[in-house]
Amino acid sequence: MQRTLTAPLAWVGRSATDVAASFGRFGSFSLRVARGGRDLGTWGGLLATQMARLGVQSLPIALFVAAFTGIVLALQASYTFTGAVPLYFVGVLVQKTMILELGPVLTGLALAGRVGANIAAEIGTMKVTEQVDALETLAYDPFAYLAVPRIVAGIIMFPVVVVFADAIGVLGGWITAVSLLDLSTPEFVRGLQLFFKPFDVQFSLIKAASFGLTVTSVGCFFGFGTTGGAEAVGRSTTEAVVAGSMAILVLDAFWAAALLR
Amino acid sequence: MSIEIRDLRKAFGPKIVLSGVSLEVRDGETLAVIGSSGVGKSVLLKTIVGLLTPDAGTVVVDGREVRTLGREELYELRRRVGYVFQFAALFDSMTVFDNVAMGLRRMRLPPEQVADRVEEALDRVELLGYGDRLPAELSGGQRKRVGLARAVAFRPKYLLYDEPTTGLDPVTTTVIDTLIRKMSSDLGVTSVVITHDMTSAYRVAGRIAMLFEGRIRFIGTPDEIRAAADPVVRGFVEGRPDLMQGVA
Ligand SMILES: Nc1ncnc2c1ncn2[C@@H]1O[C@H](COP(=O)(O)OP(=O)(O)O)[C@@H](O)[C@H]1O
Ligand SMILES: [Mg+2]
């Protein structure tokens, strides 16, 4: 009886300590990355490659997700509005939802799975095969060499990918509206323009850049934290995806609270 | 100039790995460090180049205490200490040439000079003409040789080998051992070779130190270790665990 009561408490206590310790480690990781950031000579030449890789890795999946999201948004809007609201509001809803929320968030979540996992696996493998140590012995700062170019590439490329995702989402909504719904192109476009604010796009890009920072940093953090063998790499990869996705959702709420009120 | 290790202690959480290791590596010698798996040989080697920070004790290389060095000084030291990793730790995505060139490029040497030095290093390990290969296309022994070439490309004063022959067949083992001796005589380097293979230890080393339960249990020439009376040393050297049992 006693055991069954205290065991969950002990577990909660232990997890809380673990989480606190993780935050501590993430803090010192961030410091080392920041210090690596000053070593432009090491990472500057690697940035273009990382940006290209990130774009190639993420565009297909981001566009796929966005296109279908746009289709569903249009159909749901028309279903919801059924006569009560003018149909051109489909355009409003597709545009607003895509740009403000689903474009950045769904892209971010998809890339947490794709890019975050990839980075964690790559750096984790280098860690357990002592390639990270080898970099050190060759007088390279591994954080400047491995983490910084990936993180900077994430901050730059996520917004680019999200712009495409937003556009494809709206395009999907438009095609759906004119082919499946009783809506003409001018009406859909009127809806698009009705409540459009340039700030919406800025908001989308700010979120995207912050998600890019988060997904890549978390991937690097778990990659560098890998100790052991191949199964440890698998564990780090999963943790990077879970932590990256959770961080995106929390950040998303943060941005809404900070900028949309 | 030499490597001096004094009362080195290192634990990972509750697990004490090194509990007071003192060891001197003399100028120009090749010292083998033997000991069972998991006894802390790699940990010892890593503290010499500052890949791990000891909990207590000092490591002095060329008169400088490693722990007190700033980042740039540490990098400068690492250019004088070549490190050969147990499984070579080659960068998978790079060719053999780029692997060997990595450290030289970091020194901002002009490309022609980098190419010359890479050539020289690959020549030393008898892998000239392998520059365009990827690590995945090499055998285990060749990978170790590339790892060695990468370590000597800096023309270091010291070479640290972490189990250079583990996992290799006897013939390849002989090839690597011969290379270790050749590096020592051609480059005049001071070397530390970690191994648990006694044949290799006898072949390459002037002195052999045995690590046991966190300390140096024995240090001496190959003849001295063959004549040692300590059951722990004899047990390891002769491969007889029964001798080591129940002794501390
Ligand atoms: N980074 C580390 N974190 C935790 N434990 C470690 C680490 N490196 C080594 N150890 C532990 O230290 C002990 C000695 O390891 P090592 O020096 O690799 O042994 P070996 O003599 O086989 O080279 C092992 O039990 C290992 O688990
Ligand atoms: Mg080892």
C-alpha cells in the first residue's frame, strides 16, 4: 500500500530532476553553440551545403502536407458555412489558417520528424564512432563545425520552406474551391484579400524561423548527448523528434500570445 | 620533453574508473599500456589530449598542464599529439584524402602544401593512390592506416594509439605493429600504445605498463614483465584468469 502510493510520487520527483538536469545540459550546450558561432572561419564554408541539404530534405514533405491541408481547409470551410456565411469566406479561412497557423506548424512538425531526426542520427553516429572526438584532436570545435551550420541553415531555410508551403496550401484551397465547390476564382480571390494583412506573413515567417532554430538545435543537442552504441543513436533520434515537436507546439502558443493580441 | 601523469582520478557518476594513476612517458620511447577491457585505458588516453577532464590529478605534456590550457592553447597542443582511434573514427562522408587533409586545412596551409603533406602521410602508411576512396570501401586494416595517416599529417611529436590492432587478423596486426615501429624510428615520436594483445605489446614497446583496478599495477621492460611474480600481471600476460582471481 505504502509502496503503491509513494512509487508514482518518486517517479514524478525523479522525472522532474531529470527534466531539470536536461535543461541544465541544454543551457551549456547553447553556450557552446554560441561560442562556436563566433568561429565563422569554421562554419561559414559549410553553411551553403547545409542549406541546400535542408531544402532538398524538407520541400517535398512540406509541400505534400500543405497541399492536402489546403484542400481540407476549403472543404471544411464550405461545410461549416452552409449558406449562413457567403461562400467567398472559404478564401478568408484558407488564407488565414494556412498562413497564421497550419503552414508554419505542420511544416515545423513534419520537419521535426525529418530534419531533427536526421541531424540527431547523424551527429549521434559521429559521437558513438568517436568522429566527434576525432574533430577535437584535429583542432576543430565540433560545435562550430557540426552544430552551428545546421542551426543557421534551419533559421534561414524554414521560412523559405514555409513560404512555399503557405502558397501551395492556398493553391490547394483554390483548386478545391473552383473544382469541387460552387466558387469562382474571382470570389475565392476576393476572400483571400478580404482580411489579408502583410503582418500575417511576417508572423508566419517569425514562427518558421523560431521553429527552424528549435528543430535543428534540439537535433544537435540529442546528437551530441548520445553515448553508447547503435541503439543509443536510435534513442536520441526518437527523443529529438518528440522534444522538437513538443517545443514547436509550446512556441506556437507563445507566439500567438505574444503577437496576436 | 615528455608526458607526465600524476595521481590521475576519474569517475563517471558512481563508477570510479581511474583512482590515482601516475605514469611517465619518456622522450622518444614507445610505452604500451595493457589491461583488460573496460579497465579505463581509453579514458587514460583521452585525458592526455583533454578529450576528458580528470576529476583530480595532473597531466603535463611538454611542460604544460593540459587542464589549465585555454581553447587555442589546447588546439595547439593537439597538433603536437596525434591520436589514432580504436575504430579509426574516419569521417564517413569524406574521401581518404579529405580525411587526412582535415587538420591541415584547419591550419590554413595553402592547398599545394596540404596535398604534399597528405601525400607524405599516405606514403608513410603505404596507401599512396588511395586518396579518392571512401572509408566504406576500405578494409579494417586500411581504415586504421588512414587513421594513422591523419594523425601523422601534423608531423606530431607524440602519437597515441588506442588499440591499433584490436579486431585485425594476425597478418594485418603485424603490418600495423611494423608501422608503429616505423613511425617511432622515422619521426622520432614518443608513443603510447594501448593494447590488450601481448604479442603486439612485446613487438612495439620499450616499456609496458599494466592498468588494473584504476591504478598502474606494474611498469617495466618486456623482459621484466615476463619475469614478474605478481599473480595479477602473470595472469594477464599468460592469459590465465585463475591466477588473477581473489587478488587485489
Ligand atoms: N563518456 C563516458 N561516460 C560514462 N562512462 C564512461 C565514459 N567513457 C568511459 N566510460 C566507462 O569507463 C570505463 C572504462 O572505459 P574505457 O577506458 O573505454 O575502457 P578500456 O580499457 O576498454 O579502453 C568503462 O566502464 C566505461 O563504461
Ligand atoms: Mg578502449
